[in-house]
Amino acid sequence: MWYDESQVMKQSLHPDNYRLMVFEDLNNGWRFLTRSTAASDETTKWEDGQEYPLVKVHITSASHPFFTGEERILDIEGRVDKFKARAAAGAANKGKRAKAAAKQAERQAAKVAKAEAKAENVKTPSK
């Protein structure tokens, strides 16, 4: 024998409560029937006329851009909107920051010029 009896699969490791369930994609309404152990309180009528437990999911292979080849943004929780708002606020503040930096540089240049003028006055004795 090419395998050892001690390496046989463990008993009672996998769940035994598999049942037919309907999964529904909330993005495009695509539904499929498969076996699963997922818990569900909702039921739905399938094409064969029977009632099955229903699990609603946000994304499936029918709506995921990797599988569909489309490049679209599925913004379920507003992440893209939040990012765009932060980017717009950053762009608005960029002008203010540039103006403040220019003013600071002008003040620094004036300070240096004043110090140089003061140093020049100290070097030349008054007669």
C-alpha cells in the first residue's frame, strides 16, 4: 500500500449540514443555487418552484471587475467619496499653504536684510 493508515482523513472534521442555498448579488441581481453551510433567515423561491435559504452578497464573479473585465468602482461604503472630498480639500488648502510659505520666506528675507544692514552700520564707525 502506498499510504499509511494513520494518514487517512480525520473523521468529523468537515461540516455535515450542507444544504442547497441561493446566493444573490446585490449589485446586479444575479442569483445562483449552490450547496453551503451559511446561516440565513431569509428564503426565496427558485426557478424550480422550491423555497431555498437566501444569502445576499455585495460582490460575486458576475459583478467583480476582475471577472467581468470592466473597470468600474463599486463604492458600497462611500470610500471613494471620502477620498475625493479629502483630495478637494487638500487642493483648496494648497494655495493657502503656498501663500503662507511665500509670506514666511519674505519675512525671513526681510529679517536677514535687517541683520545685514545692522551689521553694516556697526562696521562703519560714525565720525
